[in-house]
Amino acid sequence: MNPLTIYKIISYLLLIISAFMLIPAAIALYIEEHQCLQAFIIAISIACINFIAMYIITKDNKNNSLSLKDGFLFVTLSWVFASLLGALPFYISGSIPSFTDSYFETMSGFTTTGASILTNIEGLPASMLFWRSLTHWLGGMGIVVLTVAVLPLLGIGGMQLIKAEAPGPTVDKITPKIAETAKILWMIYTGLTIAETLLLMLGGMTLFDALTHTFATLATGGFSTKNTSIAYYNSTYIDWVITTFMVLAGINFSLHFRFLSGKFKFLLKDSEFKAYIAIFISAVLIIAINIYGTHYKTLSDSFRYAGFQAASILTTTGFATADYESWPALSQAVLFILMFIGGCAGSTGGGIKVIRIITLLKQALNEMKYLLHPKGVFTLRINREPVKKDIIYAISGFFFLYIFMLLATTFISSSSGVDIITSFTSALATVGNIGPGFGLVGPSENFAFFKDYVKWFFSFAMLTGRLELYTVLIIFTRSFWKL
């Protein structure tokens, strides 16, 4: 392993994050939130001092190579230290007095989970609300991908990091050079950010609210600046704009690139995309029909609220415009099932991912064929291409680890005396990076009541889920530390 190089890259990463802190610091200066400004200055200073120390310690280190193990370790540690740095402004300013709560909120932001301990969101200073949403935006595409874009300047290759951080079973490079891929992804991400911000402003949002809600939408995070989330605006237009962009954020970003390049046929050929849209439309139809006439008098309102909640849960965003716990059991069951699915691989969404669901389903069907025809040869294909056995094995292993993490998190949660519905859906909400669940963590509730040790485990669960389980859990294996 190469600890000095890992320390070097993490220091660059923390410096980048501290540079983004200058934006909320400027807001704090402008609206005279002096305590918040002081907190941001302290956090930025710590990052800068650490960077100077890193430079002194590593200036004679000529070995900038990264092994695969280094990549896994760096990716995991980067999110841990990014959250530590990001939590400092909340804690130092007193906006969130408990460091446990500050870290939980920040980890929830960077991992785009959207689970919150805040009981009065609107009581938070504006600069802190902006920083809270900005952690979503940075974590959405992956702070690691952002670092990869500048790694060539350090003489360090980035493919190992992308393999460790990639949100899906395969790494789909858009260009031969991984740094170029990272830059293109960020350009698309930034373009969508500008587009949604302008559309939300046309709907009557202020620039501040439009930006913060756009950050949360495209990152599929769900942090709002309002206590009642998007329901605060009570606007059909805003609901449909955010619904549209949540669905877009749940699509593989390489498909966005190909679409913008004029390669429309890729959308029609992509199995995951077609399944993702089919799942979304089916969920909306079932829920809309189920709540029509009982909860909403018009069909348009039924589709509006069904579409928003289905998009929010499927893409693991976590926004809410309705208390879905008051809906009929069938609608709740559909949303519960969506919690297990998530967005597409290569999107900012969490969950198991649609491509894994498709692969496991096709493999299960193949196994049935083998039972009928033991000597038959059945090839599993995705997008008309054969899928390698090692990918199927990896997905099967992932699914087992996902269920294991859900059960472990449910166990920890229930150990604090919380009911089983709340415990299990809080596990789904954190491991799947969804945000809200059912019971005491429903769309109108929060995670503030949990004991500190549960919040720390939830933070670990959010990190594990965001980094696709293997990246984090592999560090706890004996073979990882063998020379």
C-alpha cells in the first residue's frame, strides 16, 4: 500500500471541498450570519493547514502509483474525512449542537441519502441550509469523480478510483481517458443543474430555493429548505419539473451523453433504461388509480402526486409532496417495493439498481430452463450482449450483502427499542440512500429520536450503500490487509 499517496489525494479532495465552502461563507458574510461565517473560516483553515502539512510530508515522495487496494481504501476514507470536514460548520456554529447529529446530517448529504435529524429545517441559518444542499450536489456525481478529474495534475491515474466508486456492476467509460470521462459527466451534471434552476425560478422559486432544491434533485438526495419539503410550494408546475428531473437523474449518465451526441438508438436498445421507465410508469398508474376518488378528486391530481412520490422513492431522492402513509395499502406496497429497486447504474440514485434486478431475474429464469433441460446451453444477455459469469457472481454476492446490511442495520435500529416497521424501513432508507421510510421515519418525520450509537451505525450504512457495499466491506476482510 501507499499511505502517503492516499493522504496526498485526500488532502487535495478536502481542499476542493473547502473551496466550495467559500460559497456559503460568502452568503454568511452577505447576510451577516457572523457565527456561521466564523465556522466556515475555521473549517477552511483546517483543510488548508492539512494541505500544507501534506505538502511538507510528501514532497520527497516520488511514488504516486495506486494499487487496487489503495483505490478501495482511498474511496472509503475520502467520504469519511469529507463528512468530518463538512460537519464542522454545523457543529462549530451551533446550528447543530451535537457532533453526532452534525456528522449524520453531513454523511446523509454527501451520500445523497436525505435522512435528517433536523426538527425545524427553516430554523437553520441560510448559509447552513445552502451548505447542507451543496453537500448533496457534490456527493451526487461523486466527490471522488471530481478528484479524478484533477488527478492527472498530480501524476496519478484514476481508473482504480472509478472502479471502486462506480455506482454499478460495470464501468462504462465514455472516452478512452478516465479524467475526460469525469469532466464530461460533470459538464452534463452542471448543464442539468442550470436547466432545472431556471425552470424552478420560472415557477416562482427564489434563486436560493431553486438552487438548493436543484442540488437535491439531481443528486437524488432530498434535502429541502422547507419543513414540509416540496409540499410547501403547492405548485403543480414545480411538482412536475422536479418529477421530470428526478427521473432524469435516475438514468445512467452515459445515456445522457449519448443522447446529447445524437445517438438516440442507445435509449431504445438499453435494457436497463426501458425497464426503469416501465417500472416508473407502472408504479404511477397503479398508485394514481388506487388514490383516485379516495384521496384526490381529480385524475390529474392523482397522477401528479403518484408521479412525484413514485419518482422520489424509485430514484431514492426522498422529496415528498404527500404523506403516503395515509394512502391505501396497495399504494404503500408499491412504494415499499420501489425502495428495493433504486435508479439505473451510472446514475446518482441509490438502491440495488435496475440492472441488477434485471440480471438476477434473467438468471433465475435461466435456472428454471436448466431444470427442464439439464444439458441445454442458455446465455444470459443484456442489451443483446452476453453477460460474463463473473459479473453474475458479483451481482449475486452484492444482493446477499445488501440483504445482510439491511438485516444488520434493522438489528441495530431495533436494539434501541424502536418498532420493527420503523427499524426495517430506516435500514432500507439508509442502506438504499432513500431518506424517508415508514413508521417513525415516514415522509413527515425524521431520525432525531434515534440514540447516538444508532446514528453512527446509520452513517456507516449510508456510506456502505453509497459505495456499493463491496468498496467498504472489503476493507474489513483479512485478505485485504495481507501483503
